Amino acid sequence: MKETIYNSLQIVLAVLLVAIILLQQKGAGLSGVFGGTSNIYSTKRGIDKILHYATIGVAIVFFGVSLARLFF
């Protein structure tokens, strides 16, 4: 029973984490890797800031659930 809850929670968190990461906008695909865009520092505002903090939060919860599943 407990394993099923941990497994379900990890799957939901993994899908949510992937979705949040894919929603973030960065450059124009692979052209940023090869120097196609200029790297100018800018502050995150609006939805970018929310998605940034949501990514951190979901990743921490995912890591916590993984540790809980490992030890309990």
C-alpha cells in the first residue's frame, strides 16, 4: 500500500517537473549551445519567476519523496 502511494506520487511529480521545465523559455533551442544567442544577464519577471521557483520546489519535493521511499 505504501509503495503504491510512493510510486504514484513520484510519477506525478516527475511528469509535473518535466512539464514545468519544458514551459520555461530559454534561447532558440540548440543555437544557444553553439553561441547563436548572446548571454545577457536579465532578471526573471512574471511567469518566468513563478516557473523558476516552481521547478525548484517540485524538484525538492521529488527528491524528498525519493529519499522517503528509500528509507521507509
